[in-house]
Amino acid sequence: MNLAAWAERNGVARVSAWATTQRVVVDKVVTEVGAALGGHRRRFLTLLGDPAVT
């Protein structure tokens, strides 16, 4: 099993389930795997730059 598959099954499912119990609407799920040291998270940076994301 690779890290991306593990994160998809465990992390995303757990956070999505929590959001549902808190009545938080999840419009889009974005996942990225890797070290956070370089600041090169393309998908995350796209979300930060999107004025529609609150």
C-alpha cells in the first residue's frame, strides 16, 4: 500500500465523517501527499488563492 492510498482511505474518510457530524458542507476534497517543507503544494496553493473558498 502506498502513502497516497493510505491517506485517501484513512485521513479523508475520517475528516469527511467528522464534517458530516458537524453539519459542515464539503464541496470539494483535495489531497496531496509529501513533505511540507518546500511550500510547493500546487493543489493547496490553488485553494488558498481562490476567493470563493471560505
